[in-house]
Amino acid sequence: MKHWTETDFEQGLYGLKDRDAHLDECPECRGELERLTQERRRVAAQPEVSREFLEAQRRNIYRRLEEPRRNWVAWRWVISAAMLLALALGLTLQRSRPTAPAISDDQLFSDLSRMEQSAEPKAIQPLHSLFEE
Ligand SMILES: [Zn+2]
């Protein structure tokens, strides 16, 4: 005797599989199918919504439809303030960003003269390994 598989239960739940002899013999599978059936009924049931709740919801919607401008005015100030803050932060962060490490003039000039003497850009150098034999 083979128990129902998960697929069997799914198909049985949606009416794609008839109850077979195994269900009559096996209380385990019968109980599981019963449990799943009740669970499905519970989930599919319409939620209980009272008439008062729906009326209050509708009143709220109408109330908010009537005063959209007031909210927008408030939001306009919030957005302006946020943009000003972002701008101020951006300026502050840019100013306080650490500068490149200082190098001495001698170092700078020797680097510059070396760059000038080498005829080929530094970025080309890794490509040499591709062509060496
Ligand atoms: Zn079974």
C-alpha cells in the first residue's frame, strides 16, 4: 500500500483526482486530505468585512479626494527642505574630502620627466606579455 504523494493531494484538492481505495483504507492520508480541504476552504473564504468598516473607508476616501491640495503643499516644503539638505551635505562632503597625498616637488618633477622620456604610455605595458615569445 502506497501513501498519497504531495501531487496526489494537490490533484485531489482541486478535483483532478478521484478518491481512491487507498483513502478508504488509510486514516493517515484521509486525515491529511481532510486537513488540506479545510485549510483551502479557510483561505478561499471571503474575509468578514463589516458594513461600518466599508462605510468608514468610503468616507475616508472622499475626504482625502476633497483635500489633495493641502497635502501637496505640505509635501512641497518637505521635498524642498530635503533637496536643500542634500545640496548642503554634498557641498560639505566635497569640501572635506581628503586631498591626494602630498608629494614633494622633486618627486613630481622626476616622475614627470620619466613619463616624458618613455615614449610609450604606461597602459600599453601589460600588452607586451601578449606578444613576447
Ligand atoms: Zn496513506
